Amino acid sequence: MAITKQAVRYDVGGKRYESLGVWDDAVSGERPVVLVTPTFMGRSAFEEEKAEKLVALGYAALVVDIFGIDVKPANFDEAGAAMQVVNGDRAGLAAMMQAAFDEALGLEVADAGKAAAIGFCFGGKCVLDLVRQGVDLKGAVTFHGIFDQPGIPVAETIPAKVLALHGWDDPLARPDDVIAFAAEMTGKKADWQLHAYGHTVHGFTNYNRPEMYRPEADHRSWQAMENFLGEVFP
């Protein structure tokens, strides 16, 4: 592989953002593109590694800047404060994700008719808010995401296929939240599925958080995502 990483800069609501395009220059032609939406810590080596793994599978990727170019949390407290700002404006969150989606489709190697999105933790919520707008995503995957509905106008139906990869003991998405998510997806006529991993808490893919990380669920969830993307990008 000849991995290329390219800064992608754009404005949303008067704020400057810098996402990261990642693809293999050794491959010719257009290919499906996958948004990679980060945890509440913002874009980091963790998400860039996921993007490189997607590139190895034959996709292009865009690692999404969720906070803006001037906000780079250095610790949990700063990240939590930045997340609360974004979470407090769900319409703005949806607009931020829509802009990232548009930029992903504009990558020079992207097949604009074949796009998906994945997200981790808070990034999973961001991905769900994007699909709730009815955009033309082929698929959306949330890893230990948050399921609460945004309380803003959304599309009547969700055309994207949706895969939720969930730790059953996640204190941020309890069984009642999971049931509400299932009811929402069914009501929106989404083609949805849920994989729940027992004895697994929030953040189970994040090897930087040993108190949360569960290797078995990490492996199983990534394999489930690979299978899912193979289905939505035949």
C-alpha cells in the first residue's frame, strides 16, 4: 500500500474544521468511502489507525473533525467540556456531520454513490444523528455509541442500513435505551441490526482505556463491521 493522508479543511457555521482523508495511492480508480467519527477525545491516532485498516480493506476514509480546528482536548475534562458544547446543539451537530459527509464524497478517490460511516462512543451518536437526517449513506455503524434521540426535526425514514455494536453492560446506553433505539429504527423503517456483547461495558474497542477494553468484543465487532460493509458495498 501507498497510504496517503490529506488534510481536508472546510467551514461549518462560521467555524473552521480539519478532517483527514486517507486512501491508498497504489490503487487506481474510485472506491467506497467511509467516515470515521471519533470518541469524545476528538481525532486521534486511534481513529487514524481505524482509517488505515479500512484502507487495507479497499476503502477510502475520512477521519472527522468533530470539534473544529482550534479545539484539541488534552485531557478528559477538556474533552468533556468540548463534547457538551457539541451535544448541546444537536442541529449544529447534524450540520457538522453533513458537511463532513459532503467532504468525504468530494475526495478525489471516492465513489460518491458508495458512502458509509462508522463512529466510536460519542462518534456513534454523531453517526446516528447523520443517518436520522435521511442522507444517502449505504450503511452506518456505531461502536459503543449513545442512542438518545436529538429532539430536532429529522427525516421520516432512514434509508441507510444501521448496525449497532453494543456492550450490554454499558452504563451510557442501558437496556431501556437499547429498546428505545430499536423502536426508533423500526419506526423509521430502517434496515437495522444490533449485536450486544455480554460482560462488556462502554468503550470496549479502546485499547487506550484498559478499564473498558475487551479484546474479544473488539475483534468480534470489527469483524461484524467488515461483514456489514461487504453487504452494503456489494
